[in-house]
Amino acid sequence: MADAAGVLVIGQTSGVGLDSTAAELLAAGRNLASALGEELSIGLLGDALDGPAQQAIAHGADRVYAVSHPLLSEYQPDLYLAAMDALCRNVSPKVVLISRTAEGREVAPRLAFRLGVGLAQDCLEVSVDESTGSLLANRPVYGGNAVAVVSCERTPQIAAIRPKAYEPTDVDSSRQGQIVSFPVELDPSQARTRVVETVREESEGVKLEEARVVVSGGRGLGGPEPFSGLEELAKLLGGAVGASRAAVDSGWVPSSYQVGLTGKAITPELYITVAISGASQHMAGCSGAKCIVAINKDADANIFKDARYGVVGDWERVLPALTEAVRELVDD
């Protein structure tokens, strides 16, 4: 794009508020905008955007493009894509950041194709090459066994950021910014698919992606019953329960429990793994954990390479003892 300038974040809303992933993108975008010496903007798609727009400014946005339309009240990939395409062509940003959520994984490649540029996928960190001003993106390759640094040369330079890769900046309610209404022309005929039914999964307690403590189980548990023990420990610690892909594929727990490259990325303060070997695909989803505690009877299990603390032993003996010790501490 000619005369491209600024950093544009495509943000999601959650109910009447700004989604946490949008706040994370604004933190990443602020770093880039400061390095480039340019403006940080965010495009919000939806119907009622006044609340999210003010929150975006408080999280660091200089300008908010409110792309409001009744057809955008619910996520629909074709309509969202059309709105994002129109916004990018009108604003002409130098950099576009999108969160690699389920929606982002669907529309980011299609947006890049429409704009005739490449896409840096699943990025853990983005920065600016001081010598060229180009976007640099760190992204895992080979199943998370290595991290590649890729550069984007054509504008807009688009990167899909892994959720939880960045911490949102502190909210500053005194910040001032500009809110710009951006009307788009959309027609129901543009949507090639339609939502027939929405089934929301009921959940209790802390969301896995937001939990400060996560207790996960793997194939070595041998079945679904032991997960009740993991739930007991997680409840005592005020955390959530996760699982490896093997446990999910076996049907022991729902797919919403899965941590890993094809599951959810988590960044807890404490991550306790029980009978998880530590395959690279799983570790790619918990690489942001501050402290990993591993329980496994195999002393050579890969998980011990990343764990700060490890217990080599049968989980059937270790887990009840750990749970009881935590219970005593909580009761005290």
C-alpha cells in the first residue's frame, strides 16, 4: 500500500467490553508504534462499540475505528473479512496485528490473501528491524522445537499473535484518544455460511486460558476417573484443569481442556503436570508458564527438561500426598 503508516490492531469484543486478546494486541502494538514513531489504532467490529472503544483507549490506543453494523453483531467469517478488508484499504496501515484466536486463524490468512501480502502466523513476539523498519516476528517451528525469526517486507505487514504472548498494559482511564465511526456496506448475501445453532458449553470456575494455576493430566493417568483428583487439587489452588492431546483424543475430557499447539496456550504462574510426557506439541502450549512442576514415573520423560521441580514416581501415590499437603496449608 502506498503511503502506509501506523500500526492497526484488529480487536475482538466480548459482550459489551473489550476482549482480553485485544488488550494483549494493544500492548504489542504499542511497542511497535513507539519503535516506528507512529500512531497506534484499533479497529473494532460489532454493533454496540461505545464501551469497548473507551476501554481500547484506556489500554493504549490513539485512535479507535468503530466498524459498526447490525450484521457484525455475531461473528461471521465472510462479513468480518469484508469489513476488515475495507478498513485496511481505507486506513493503509504499515502493520496489522490480529490475535490468533479461533476467529483469527480463520480470517487472518484470507485477509492477507485479499491484500496480496504474506502473513506471519502464531507469533510469540514482534519487533521492528531498526535498520530497515520492517516487522520482525518470532514464531515456533518444527512443532515448537525451535523459534524462527521471520521478516515482512510488503505492506501491510500482517502478524497473527498467539494469545497470552503479551501482558496487557495497565489501564489508564485518563488517556485521551479519537473514536472514528467507520461505516461499511454489507449485505447478507456476502455470507456464504450461516449459523444454524449455537451451543454454549457450561463451565464452572476459572477459565483455563486465564488461570494462574493449572493442573493437567496425560495419557499416563489411564482413564477419565483420575481427573477428579486433578480437579480436587486445582480447586484447592484456585486453578483450572487441563489435559494433553492424548487424554482428549481418548475421550476422557472435553477438547476445551487441551493444552498444546493444537489446543490452548496458557501462561499460569504454576503449571502442575501429572503423567504427561512433555511432547513438543504440548510444551508449545505451556511455554509461557512461570513454573512447571512435573509428576511422572519415567525419569527420562521429556517434561523434566522444562520443569523447575520434578517428582519421579507413581502419580497414584504422589498426587494424593500433594493434594493432602496443599489442603493442610490452605486450612492453616
